[in-house]
Amino acid sequence: MPESNVIALVMKRTFILTTLFLCLTVVSFSQGNETNIVLDGHYQGKNLYVQNPFSGSGVGFCVIAVYVNEDVTTDQVNSSAFEIDFSNTDLKPGDPVSVKILHKLDCTPKVLNPEVLRPKSTFENESITIENNQVLKWSTTNEQGELTYVIEQYRWNKWVKVGEVDGKGKASSNSYKFNVGSHIHSKENKFRAKQIDYTGKPRFTKTATCINPDQVAVTIPNPKMKHTLDFSAETLYEIYDTYGNLVKKGFGKSISVDNLDKGLFYVNYDSKTGEVVNKK
């Protein structure tokens, strides 16, 4: 074979191998040049809106595909902004949902309203009672997400948190209960529950009240403290210094005060507010 033909054949084979190498490199690069954004929450009846920039190379848009609960959607992602339309799914309000936005690594799309997947407090309080001066019971309808209920009691001229109960999030009837027996004091007791959603605005149930005629009033037999502050019975309490700083709180009968400085303190306990005690 003439030398010129040999050289041509070698160059042709080199070109083919180089082309194959470049093709394989591009495929590999494309597979490793993707990332995703994941949003988890609950469907609240509203769609998501996405701002979709061009890719870093300037060729094509950033988003490659959108998945809702692992199923690829039919949303048109080849535009500068698009809507993730949940009406094309079988989701019902309150259902859990996971949205994955697959996009190129050299750019980042922006979800304009991610809060629409966060639970919103929408409950309607059907009833609330205190059973046998022990158990707070309440029922609701129209919940749209599993938000925690915070239980509060009105005492010492303010609402005080006494516990939490996980919300069920069902649109139909929901029933709850919380034992408030250890929080009952000797006067009129008021309890309620509340939820706080992503807006930061609380939503309250009605208030339930009770008086336990068998509840004996708690006292402080000796207001002069040395090592302990002693109550006549177990009670919730708060201790404040003369500057209004909360220095101790809890539940008990005999409270160690060794770590407190000498001087006057103000104690909230049972149904009493601001009773003065003296640390010697």
C-alpha cells in the first residue's frame, strides 16, 4: 500500500476514535451536570410557579423536567416562567406531596411561592370541654395539614403553654384530648388550643372552663427562704427577681433556691400572682 494511503488510513481511524471519545465525554458530562431542587409538603389546592432562567451556557432553559411524587409532569418547562399544575394529578387537599425540579448544574430556577405546600391552619372548632376536671377534649373539621396544637391555660394574668398535641390534618372530623389534671388550680381554670402556621398568625379554639371544688388552695407556709422554697402542695410556679427576670419555673413542692442571690423575689403559683418571698 502506498505510504500516502497508509497515512490517510491512520488519520481517518484517529479521527473516528477522537470523535467517539468526544461523544462519550459529552454524554458523561451531561449525566453529571444535573442537580435538583426538592420541595416536600402537603397539597393545599394551589399550584407552584417557577422562574426559569437560561442555562449558564446561554443555550436552552435551566429546568430539564419536573416530578410530582416521582411521576414526571407534562408541564411546559421550556419558557422563562412556568406553572406546576397539580390539577393534572389525583392529589386531594391535605395529601402529602414531593416536588422534584431537575435542572442543569450551571443555573438555578426559583420557586416563587413555596409556601403553598406548607400546612395552613384552617380548622373549625366544633366543640371543646374539660371532662371530670382532668381531660381537655376538642373536635375540629376542615383541617388542611398536620399542624401541632399548643395547649394553653390562662393563669397569672396570661396564657401559659402546658403541652402539645399533633394535629391530624383531616378535612373530616378530628378528635383530640390532653390531660390537664396536674394543671388544675384552686380557682376558675381556662384552657384552649391553638395552631400557628407559616404566616405566624395563631388560630385558636374556643375556651373551656372548669372549677374543681375539691382542689385545695396552695400556700407558701414560710415566705423566708434559705435553701428551698416550700409550697403546701405540688404546683406549677414561676419565680421572678426584682428586675422582672424569670429565674426559675416548673412543677413541684420543694424547690431548691441555693443558686439564687439573697433578696426579694416574686412568685406565681397555683392561682396566685406576684407573691413576695425573701431569700436570706
